[in-house]
Amino acid sequence: MRFCGIDIGTTNTKGVLMDRDFNLLGKIILPACLPDDGYLVSCQSWCDSVGQVLDGFKCRDLIGNIKVVCGLATQGGSFVILDRQFQPLSPGFSWLGRCSEAMVDRIRSDFGSQTFYQKTGWAPDSWLMIGKVREWMERSGVASDRVRCVSTVPDYVCTQILGRPVTDVTNAQISGLYDIEAGRWWPEILNWAHLKVNQMSQVVNRPEVVADDVDISGVSVTLTTSLHDQYAAMAACGLQNDELMLATGSAWVINGRTSKPLFDMDRFTVHPGRDLCGGFGFITSFGGVGKDFDRLLAELGIGYGDLDKLNCEFDKAGPPAMPSQKERSRGEMLRRHMEELGSRVRYMLEKVGVMDGLGKLLMTGGALGSRYWPRMISNVCGVPVEGVRFDELTAYGAARFARFAVRGDWGPDGWPKGVAVSVFEPEYRAAYDEWYVNHQRPKLKAEDIG
């Protein structure tokens, strides 16, 4: 038996293949078809990428005649509207696309921001599926009874492979169409979008086998419950209740698991949802931190190749600079920017009520390319940071989840051979506490209120 995890992302598709003892046999990264005009995508590419990953492993003689148990992790919020033969009526819409602000205002007016947030876990926003679905239904002129399914990425794959639409709760609740309190599609919001509950996919809410002995690219596959990529990352890291991870990329996200849904009714910054193991998870985004960092590097004329040299400067640095001190070099300016972002991480942890008693913070993603990022976050937050460098992290989480669906266990503890793990202990704790409590927290609180 082999276990395969496939992460169908926005910019690429990643795959990992594990043997029966969960040793890593191989990895694959394939470029994705990027959205046209900013938001239109080829939905068939979602399905094709699954076959391409499996075919890639087969061509390396890593599968042979052995059955493969496969789990899918997917981007959330991308969708296509299908007819009764499961063929596209609409273009494929990327989650990056947006509906009009006028449509968002209609959602606020008809449902209220707080009611919508408490039902779906999201504040009304133009990137959510709900606004784009209604706009397309009204502009296309397609009769509602021609629609068989509004399909996100995993359900589309299932329609093409299995002939039936099956998704999971972690992907369903990214849509703005799913009632996380009741654990079902929200009839009132569907009616508002000119749809009915029977035009939505079956939602699986636990790890299970969705289909057995399915042929995909000449490989015999057991397909298990899919999951949203952020929940796959949590599965990869083995997060338990009240444990946290900081995922860094173009956007920075804090993910966690809790025993009950975690809401921020004032600012809607926390996005709670059901996980697939009987509990709840949450996602909190900081926005385009990675993109902002790239922009600052360009403004300062600093290339990624210069970061190692700057890291040496950072190594010699002590506690944070006070606001009255002037930065004298590009390295100092960059360091101040990184410390500011570190303070935002701590402020968010405090705001959502998970800072007290936090034993460590798990960190993944591109920010680990600079060893100062995890050190600085450890210093500002006053807790150890465990940095895990594993490009195929979410695919690995999908593989772990697939194993759990058929065996009831997550596999051996620890990371696969070759995954780099570093632990950063906090330094200058008193000085960073003083800087944060007296300068950063008041400033961030004032921005929050504003």
C-alpha cells in the first residue's frame, strides 16, 4: 500500500508519496494554470493535476501494481457551476477574483454583517463565493433549474472521476454558503443566490473512504475525504487543541485547533470552522505580509542574496530599538520592519485569547529562509518557535489524513527524513516585553480601534 497526498494550489500542485510505514518515497511539484484576467481558471486543470501527479510517481516506478490511498488538499473558494451532466455552465472562478462591492453591500443589508459572520465564519467580502455566484446567476441568464451543482475544487474532481459531487466540511465552509453552527448548507443564503440545497455537493465531515478501486492514470486508487489546504497544514503538523502554527508566504496566517468555535464579533479577524476530527479550527490572516516584505526589499535595494549578510548584522544586534532611535542603515530599517511584524503576530495571539499558556509556536513557509524571522518572532512573543522547512507540507498533511481514513492512525511521530526542523528560543525577553507593552501594543490597539 502507498499513501499519496496531493495539494491543488493556486500557483502549483504538489504531491508526496509515502510507503506503508510512512517513509517518504518521492515528491512532485507541477506548475498550475494561472488565472486569466486575474480570476478565470481552467477547472479541468484541477482534475488533470491529480492524474499528472500519480502518473509522475508511476513513471518513476514508485507505485507498480500497488494500490494507492490518496487524499486531496485544495485551495478554498475557487469554484465552477455545473450542469446535470457535470459539465461547466460557468467559467472556473479563482478565489482571487472578486464580486462587486455593491453585491457585498447587498449581503450586509439583507443578512447583517454579524449574523453572516456567526453563521459562516466570515464577514461579507468580495472574494467569497456567495457574491460571485449570485452575480453570475443574474448576469448569465442561465435558468436555475439547469444548475446541478456549485462545485469547489475537490467536488469538481469527484464529479469527473466518480460521477458525483462530494466535498468536505473544511472546503464547504470557505464558501460563505455553509452554516458552521448547524453543520449544513445554509438554505436562506442559497435561496438568496437563486439556488437550492439539492444543488450543492454532499459534505463529508469525517475521515473516510469516498471511493475504492478507482482507476486514475492507470493507478488503482482509494480516494479519501478531501480537506482545505490550511486544515491539511494543521494535519501535517499534528496540531492538537490550543496549539498554533504560523504559516508564512505571500500572506501570513495563524492556524489553530480549539474545542469550540472561536469568534471575533468586533472585528471579524478570526475565521472559525469545523474540522474533520470532531472539533473546530480557526484561520486568522495578516494579509500580504510576504508581498510587503518583498516590496520593502526592492525599495531598500536588498536582494535575497544579501539576506545572509544582513542576518550576520542581526546576530550582533541586541534588544529592539526604541521608537526615538533613528535607523542608520538598510539592515536596521529592515530589522525594524521585521520587529513591527513580529509585534503584530503577538498582538493577534493576544487578541484571539491564545497567548496565555502558549508553550511554543510552530512556524512554516518562506519566512524561514531568513533565520532572523523565527528568532525575532520568538523574542517578541516570548515563546520558543519551531521552524519546519517542508515545501510539500500541505500535501504531506493530505497523505497523513488519507492514512488516518483507512488505518485510524496518523503514522509515526516526527517528520520524514530530510525535513529541516530548527528550534529558536527567546532572547532579551525583558527588553522585548518592555518594548512591546509600552510602545507596540498601545499603537496596535489604537490602529485596531481606528
